[in-house]
Amino acid sequence: MLSKDKIFLALLIFIPISIAAHFLHWGEIVIFITSALAILPLAAWMGTATEEIAVVVGPSLGGLLNATFGNATELIIGLVALKAGLINVVKASLTGSIIGNLLLVMGLSMLLGGLRYKEQEFQPIVARVNASSMNLAVIAMLLPTMVNYTSEGISQSTMQTLSSAVAIVLIVVYALTLLFSMRTHTYLYDAGVADIDPGELEALAESNLVGEESGGKVNLPLWIGILLACTLMVAVESELLVDSLEVATKSLGLTALFTGVIIVPIVGNAAEHATAVTVAMKNKMDLSVSVAVGSSLQIALFVAPVLVLAGFVLGQPMDLDFNPFELVAVAVAVLITNSISSDGRSNWLEGTLLLAAYVVLGLAFYFHPVIEGIG
Amino acid sequence: MLSKDKIFLALLIFIPISIAAHFLHWGEIVIFITSALAILPLAAWMGTATEEIAVVVGPSLGGLLNATFGNATELIIGLVALKAGLINVVKASLTGSIIGNLLLVMGLSMLLGGLRYKEQEFQPIVARVNASSMNLAVIAMLLPTMVNYTSEGISQSTMQTLSSAVAIVLIVVYALTLLFSMRTHTYLYDAGVADIDPGELEALAESNLVGEESGGKVNLPLWIGILLACTLMVAVESELLVDSLEVATKSLGLTALFTGVIIVPIVGNAAEHATAVTVAMKNKMDLSVSVAVGSSLQIALFVAPVLVLAGFVLGQPMDLDFNPFELVAVAVAVLITNSISSDGRSNWLEGTLLLAAYVVLGLAFYFHPVIEGIG
Amino acid sequence: MLSKDKIFLALLIFIPISIAAHFLHWGEIVIFITSALAILPLAAWMGTATEEIAVVVGPSLGGLLNATFGNATELIIGLVALKAGLINVVKASLTGSIIGNLLLVMGLSMLLGGLRYKEQEFQPIVARVNASSMNLAVIAMLLPTMVNYTSEGISQSTMQTLSSAVAIVLIVVYALTLLFSMRTHTYLYDAGVADIDPGELEALAESNLVGEESGGKVNLPLWIGILLACTLMVAVESELLVDSLEVATKSLGLTALFTGVIIVPIVGNAAEHATAVTVAMKNKMDLSVSVAVGSSLQIALFVAPVLVLAGFVLGQPMDLDFNPFELVAVAVAVLITNSISSDGRSNWLEGTLLLAAYVVLGLAFYFHPVIEGIG
């Protein structure tokens, strides 16, 4: 575990490098890569800081904090890209975050966990509730696109009104999901966590920390400071990332669609990836699946609707009218994940199937022709 | 329960009002609304009369009677609209009945039942058989449309031949489903009903009655008379409803698609709605789910095929070539319902998810541009 | 069982008849029908020979042999049609083999088994692993087509590169599936086979033989000779079948699409059909489902990718860009099969539902307009 922290510490060096690259005009590719690398440790620390503060403020407010800031990195990158008018990159990275969490993160967790343990178990009930919420999210993303696709087209303003209305429904559903898991039906979720030795859980949480912290007392002002500082730095680095994205990816021979769907989400979700895989290898599959599916749900039910509403406020034409291929990708990702997770068991082959689906999707996105407006 | 009957009794006043509105030319909107309100108590009484007669004629013939007349209101409205040439309204109301039963009725049942009981259970085996039949029905509705969509188009007469052939397959499947549930595998269905105290079931059936009836003896001629009278009146009111539909909905700013998918099915299914929600709140989830899913199945496997064959006889170009968006709507409704009902348990969040899906679908239909020929 | 062997022996007469029909110019329809009939016994004997050799060479190599030669008939017909440039017939027969195995074979097995036994059981765990693999296969077939469909089209060479890359992923997944079932997680599969009395299994295997064989000793050179001779004869008959296909089906009023999807797969899979139905009627549903789903998986994860790579080598434009309607057909077949097999139980109604889906698909393919290039 120490090594992960050391890697994150070492990656901090890319913050000054990326800023220098920007001011000294070292080229867009250098800026793009260094700012992406700089975001990784910042995202990890934001996660840690959120969890630490959550512990102090108590379960209810803490749960809410986790639920709101859990995907803060994606949200910040999304807002910066939205402000820059890169609507299609924003949509692509939403698609990619969902796909990446479901297929890449869960697939790696099941594969690496499954290489060590013949069969791993997790709560099928929670998996089912999540599957149904995820189905609703897919439906909500699908319908505005299909309205456009199955008619002779609707105006941009109608599409934005429809998308905003759907976004509000999704945010309400998200709030109710939190109410369900944190208030009325906590016992469903507890069962899974109960298996986990509380000491280990704490050790796990702390393993994400850099610090010298040792006592039971959390230094609240310190962590709030770290959270604010990291948020600020993520915003700065996101600016660099987004500004350099178009030129850099073109020089690398990648379409903006591929970058948005595959590369940006890997940067934004690196912290979740690390956590989910680590706990899977400790046979805590419940937690691993929760992180992966929970993160997807948060993207679909919270980050995406917030970005739609933000687009409305910022005057950007952000809506839920996706490229049909992105919808196909999200739909198949949800389909195969539901099929694999529904029985509450996993093994290395199931992990491999998820990864294979991710590879096939990646190939398809790689060869998908440039789409006007994002390439 | 008394109040429900009183409401239905009070609604009878709309029968003369709607007829007066028609002859005194009070305007299409008044006719539309009053005839819709007049259908509600008539549909409820048709249901009660069917059940009463079913009790007398014995389980086999009675079951068949229930299975045939259970959705008589939808069938009558459909036939009247078909005769008037409003093919697209007929198709839209078939779509809407399936969606409404699965999402609105089952969603409300699970939500209101779930607010009172933490977790409710029902027979997962029956849910699975129903899910598979429903999948077949969706497939049968999907394929003719897709034949048209994935080729350069086929002629109207070929489409009608294909649709009629598919309709016959569906009716055969429907008959076999009845044979399965009433003859060869009754024990699967009994298990669920066994939980229900027979006294209560009877009380429940009687709660739908207006009457002074008290003894164990059913007045067969009376109920046959009521059934015939109600059927006749539903036909009359359906004429008024269908005739005023186009002008009325246009003045209300609604497309005929939205009216067909959302409003007409609520009128046609009000009785099922009331029953399913009532029994869910009494924790009889088995019965509630049966009513909702059974009604959808009846629409898809019996009412829709009968209307296709009726179109053939009436010389109307009725077929199974739906608007692709309607198919998407039915497919997602079946998908999320299967996902939620497959484990044989429900809670308030699952009800909310179904309702949210219904709201999102309603928004999408509301904003779907007018389609030529029905607007 | 004896009668099946006698039928197969009798069918051998069509080998000389079909060859005579070819040289004596008896007409394309005669050649088409006689060569189709001649393939049936050859395919059955290839299967028997493969199993016999598999027994001798031991479980690992034998399993591999079975997995590779299990669908040799389809592979040979596919290669011959590919060499003749009938790309769309090849694709259609792949689609049809998957659909036929899932719906027709499994449907008939469940129906005929279900008429004899009220409820039949099989391993739900194996069904789930297979369902997930099948989902991946559908996704892999779907994506290249969708890339083409959701963009302004991609060049043939890009499509072939993408398809080849996907094909390699599928073959790797297939190899890993074998590793999983034959090495790391054999116990999952054993449980099902354990129910089967080993004596009966052997009797079953032998029932496929014609011969006088009686002792425990397998005559390896004989069976290798039979395998080679049958393979050669299947190749010859496939040539006759493929050469006469276009003219014959046109004279019979069938489109090449219908022939490829419905007729060719029935010829290629007749042996599996016979086996799956026979064992289902002996209440060995585990084996029956394994044969049907296993054969579909082999087509999707092995035969189809091999044909794509063979097309690359032969310079034929074979890729994974299917007719959208074929994809719809495969997707709905997998959907309803998963829905029906997920609970590990079957009854006659579930068999009927699968058959009804097959009939509806058959009707849709029958009426699907001729597609340029294969009609």
C-alpha cells in the first residue's frame, strides 16, 4: 500500500511541470499528458479528504458528502469542458465513465480477485437494486436521443427543455436512492459491510493517506483545507487538459470521441480503479462492486443531470442527445454487467468477459469515424 | 372501500352529460372529458360483472371469461377507433396500455405498498413465466416494424399479411398460456393465492360491487344484464371519446400520440389501477403484480392481435408496424419491470424507479413531434 | 434409438444421388435438396467420430478436439460459401445457427421434455456463465455493424480491420472459456454431469454409432479414417449445396436471406438437434441445454471469428457488418433464451415460447425483402 502513496506523491511533480509546459509553450501533447498525470494524485486526495471529513460530520451528512463529492473530479473536468464549449467531449466522457466503471474497473477487480480466490461473493440484493437504478439511468439517457432519432428531429431548445426535465427527475431519483440506502433500508447494505472487519476498513481508508496521522482524531480544518486546495488544483489542471485536448489528441492520431470515451474517464476515475481493485484482491468483493457500480450510478444520476442543468445556466447547448453509438455502448455495458453481477458471485472468467467487452468497445470507438464538432 | 364505490356511482352522471354535450354541441373538449369520465365506472362494473359470472359458470369457463373480457374496455375503444380509421391512435393506446400497466400501475402499487410495508413479496416463478411471455410479445411487436425499418420498406399488404400471421401465433400462445395456468401448472399460481385468506378475497371482490347483494347466491341474469348494458354504454361513450379526440386534444395542445399513449390507457385501465393499488396496500403483492402484468400480457397477446385481425376484416390497414419510439418505450418498460420483479420482492424505491421511468417516458412522448396521420 | 441410425444409414443414398444429379444435370433444386439430405448423416458421423477419438486421447486434448470439431459441418459449409463469394449467405447462416440452436433446438427440447416431465431442472450457474458469454458474443457482433450504422459509414478495409481485431478477441475469449470449463472450474460443470449415470452416458454416445462395436476398446485408426472421409464428403456435398443454392432457392420462391438463416442451419445442425431433443426426453436437461447453448457459443466465439480471419486470408470481404435485422434477430433470441434459462428450470410452456419466437422470426425473415447481393 505504501507504494501506491509513493506513486501518488511522485506524480505531484507533474503539477508544476504541466504549468511550466503551459507557460513555456512546450507543446500541447506535453501539456495534455502532464496535466492528466497531475490530476491522478489530486483526485485520490480529494477522495481521502472527503472520506475523512465524512467520518467527523457523522453518517448522514457524511454519506451525503461522499455521494456529492465522490465524483468531484469528473464533475470539475466536465464543467471546465462545458465552459469551453466542448459539449461532445463532455457527453463522451460521461459515457466513458459509466462504461469504464462497469467494465474496466469491475472487470479488473473480478479478474485479479478471481485469480487469487476461486469464487468471490457479494450481496445480490444490492446488485439488483443498483441494476434497476442503472437501467433507469440508461432509459433516461436513451429517450431524448430516441425522440430525435425516430422523428424528423426536434429543435435544440425543445431538446434542452426535455433534457432538463429528465435531469430533474434523475436528481430526485438519486436523492431517493440515498434516502433508501442511508435511512429506510440501511440493513440491506449493512449485511455486506458487516462481513468486513471494521479495523481493516479503517486501515484501508488510511492506506489512502499520505500522512503522519496516527491518533483517532481527525484534523478537520486540515482536511477541509486539503479538499479545497485539491479541488482548486484539479480545476486548474482540468483547464490545461481541456485546452490542450483537441490539438494533442489530433497529433496523436486519436479522435476526440475516443479521447472522451476512453482516455478522459481513465484519468478521472483512477482513484476508484485503484480502490476497487485493491479491495477485490483482499476478497472484499462487496466493497469493490459498490465502488464500481456506485460510481457509475453517481455519474448517470447526479453528474450527468448536473451538467445538463449547468449547461442551461452557462448558456451551452448541453443536453441528453447522445451519439447513438454511445448509447449502444452504455446499453451493452449495463446489459453485460447486470448479467454477470445478478447472481452475487464472480470468478476470473466473468472478469475477463467484462474486460473483453471493454476491449471490443474500445476497438469500436477507435475505428468510429470522426464526428463533426468534436474532432 | 365504500368511497370508491361512491365515486364510481357519482361518475355515472357523466353518461347523460356527455350525451347531452354531444347533441347540444357543447364543444369537443367537454365531450372528450365527460365521455372519458363516464367510461371509468362502466369499466369497473364490467369487471365486477365478469367476475360474478365467472364464479357461477365454474373455474374453467370462468377463467376463460375473465381472460377474454378482462380488457374489454380497451378492446371496445380500440375497435371504435379502428372503425373510425384512427389506426395510429389504436397503436398508441396499445403501447400505452402495456407501459401504463407495467410502470404506472405496478409502480404505484409497489410505492404505496412499500410505504406501509418495508418489503413485500410475491411469487418469483410466476413473475418469470410472465416475463418470458412478455418478452415474446415485445419481440412479436418489434419484428414487423424492424422488417420495415431495416429494408427499403415493404408494401402495406405484405405488412398486413406478416402482421396477421404473427397475430395468429400470439393468440395461440395466449391460449396455451391459459392452458398452462389453468390446467397443467395451476400449482405454480395457487401457491401465491393460497396465502390469501379466501374470505378476504371474496370481500375484496364484493368491495367492487355497488350493490345490496349479501347472500352466497349470485344473480346470474342480473349480472349478464349489467355486463351487456355496460358493454353497450362503453361502446357509445367510446364513440363520443374517439370522435372528439382529434379536435379536443389539439385544442388542449397535446399531440394525438401523447393522448393515445398516456391519456386513453389511463381511462381504459382505471379499474385495474384501483384494484392493483388497493390490494398492494393490503400486502397482497401477488395479486397486485398479477393484475398489472396479466393485464399487459392480455393487451399484447390478445387485444393487439385481435385488433390486427379485426383491421383485416374491417378493411382498415391495421398492422404491427409501430412508430419506432413506441417500440423503444415498450421495450424499456418491459426491461425495467423484469429487472425489478425478477427477485419476487419489492420496496418503495423499486416502485419509485418504475414511476420515474413512466414520468421520463411521458415527458419524451409529450415532446415527441407530431407524427403525420395522427396529429 | 435404432431407428435414428437406420434413418441416417438410409440417408447415405443421397450422396451418390446428389453427385449424379450434378453430373447428369438433373436441375439445381434436385441437387440442392439431395446434397442437403446427404450432409445430415455425414454430420452425425463426424460428431460420433470426434467423440470416439476424444475418449481415447484423454479429457484435455479430447475436450479441445470436441470444442474445435463440434461445429465442423457449419465451418466447412461456411468456408465453401466464403470461397464462392457468398458472403451474405455465410453471415446469414451464422445468424441462423445461433438462433436455431437457442430457439428451435432448446425450444423443442423443453417442449418435448416438458410434455413428459412436469418440470425439468438444469444447472443455473452454467446457464448464467453461458448467458454472459453469449451476451459478449452478441455485443461483439453488434458493435462493428453499429459503427457503420451510426456514422456516415466506414470503408470496407477499416471494417475488415475492426472485424479481424474483434475476431481475435473472441477467439481468445473462447480459449479462456475452455480453460475455465476444463481446468479451473470443472466442478461447476461436473455437478450437472454427476447426476447422469455414467453407464447411460456411454450408452447414449454409442447409440449414435452405426456399428458392431462392442468392447471397451476404441478403434482409433478406424475413427480417424471415418472422420477424414466424412469431412471430405461434407466438403464435396457443401460444394454442391452452395453451387445450387442461389438458383434453387430462387425457383422455390425463397430469398437467399431466408435460406441462409433458416434452411442452411437446419442442415448443418441436424445432429445437435437430434441429440438435444433425445436427451431432453430422457430428462437429462443439463446435457440438452449444454448442447444447444454450447453449440451457439461455438458458432459465435469460434466459427464466426475463424470465418472472418479466413475471409482475410482468402481475400474475401468477410466482416462482422451484419444486416441490422439479423442482429435484431440474434439479440432477441439471446434475450428470450436468457430470460427462460436463467432459473434453471423448464416446462412445456417455456419450450413453446421459444418455438413461437422462432416461428415469428421465421415469418419475419420470410417476408423480409430481398437484399441486394444475396438474392
